[in-house]
Amino acid sequence: MVQPTFVARHGLAVTRFREELSRVPAEGYTGCCDAVAGGQDPFVSVGEAKGLADALPDAHCAVLPDAGDLVPVEAPGRLARLVVDHLCVAAGGRGGA
């Protein structure tokens, strides 16, 4: 669940994001992945996210302790940094660009 204080401030964004997310087919989640877990996510535990990363080739799991189930909405800057680092490593760089 998204943190209530976040919903109070950004309810429309949460609604729109959930609508868009519901349109993504399941196979779209597993193409080129690291796992990112919201530490406050009541639907997917950190352990489950780590298990997913362990099951995917060369994947890692990052945990954002204060995020809930909508990490892209609740922590877009931190998620963007993780994505950039992942892409840099995948392209043969070191990440942290």
C-alpha cells in the first residue's frame, strides 16, 4: 500500500499510475531486471523481491526502506538513479554515473 501521507499529497498521481500499471502484461516485468523493493510494501515483501532477483540472471535487489508499493511514484529520483546505474553496468560501465 502507498503510504497514506503520500496519497494525501499525490492522490491523482497514484490513481493514474495504478491505472497505467494495470495495463502492463506480466511478461513486461521480467525482461531486463534488477528488483526494487519498497520496504513498506504490504503486497510484496523484501524477501520476495530478493527471491525474484535471485531467480533472474545477473539481477540484484535494491530496497528503498521508506517506500511502499508504488516506488516509481513515491521515490522517482531514487528509482531513476537505480535504473541509470543498472543501464551503465549493463552497457559495460561501472554505474554511479
